[in-house]
Amino acid sequence: MLNLKEKNISLRALEPDDIDFLYTLENNTNVWEISGTLLPYSKHILKKYIENAHRDIYEIKQLRLCICDHNKKAVGLLDLFDFDPKNRRAGVGVIIFADANKNKGYGQEALILLEAYAKKSLELHQLYANILDDNAASIHLFEKMKYTLVGSKKDWILSEGKFKNELLYQKIIK
């Protein structure tokens, strides 16, 4: 059986009680450039999203898990997206929301758990991450987790009137 717990965090499915956390995170304009969000989300839309979050990854090609601290409090989200079972790969995104929860190793532990899940349960061969080249914290995290920089997409994201490069990191996990 796969354990979704590490020393300081656990991963779990989204719950109805996560609505306020999700509402705050999704409507924070500071994260919109990485999520591609253009408009705020209503609680109604997010409630429907949570209600459908149980759908099979093979059907919807994505999975969102809540990162919880040792007190079972939501501190971030872990996304598996662009799930491609034929080619045995998926994209991964991690966000630790509050500054007070950053630099505690939560992102690293979440990736450790995700990699084990991706190998054992989904039989994936590789994971990849798209990271803006000015996001030093994410670059540090993924490099620490042995992801390799394999490319750069020039002027990929338009943010506040300026184009930013997006880096592509990849890790063969099996």
C-alpha cells in the first residue's frame, strides 16, 4: 500500500472544507501568471470543482492534491497535469501558499510522495515542470529533487506588460 505521508506533510484529496483555502489561493493575483488565470473564481465555481475532484485521472488527465502539515492544515497544493498514460508522463506543479509555510521542506516532501505515487500507482516514466526563469525558489526545489533543465521557452509568458521565459525541467523516474 502506498503511503501519502512524509515526515512533516501528508497529501490528500480536496475536501469541501478546503473551499476557503482554495478561494484565497486561486484568487491571489500573485499566482495568476503561473496558473494562467485571467479572472477571479467564485466560491460557487470552486465548490463545483471540489465536488468533481474525485473524477478519475485517466478521464480528466489531472489530479490535484492538498498538501497538509502535521496538524492536518492545508499549506499548499500539488498538481499533476497533462497526464499522458500512453507515453507515461505528466506535468507537476507545487505551490506552498503562505510565506510562513515556505522554506520548511514541504514542497520537497510533496514531490517525494508524488514521485512514489507516480511510479507505483500510475506507472509513469517521467515528470516535468514548467518554471518561470525568475522563480528562484521553484528552480532550487526542482534542481534539488534532481530534475534536469532540458529547455527554455523564450518570451513564453506575458506578465505585467513584459515577456518572461519559461524553463522546462524533466525527471526520469522509472
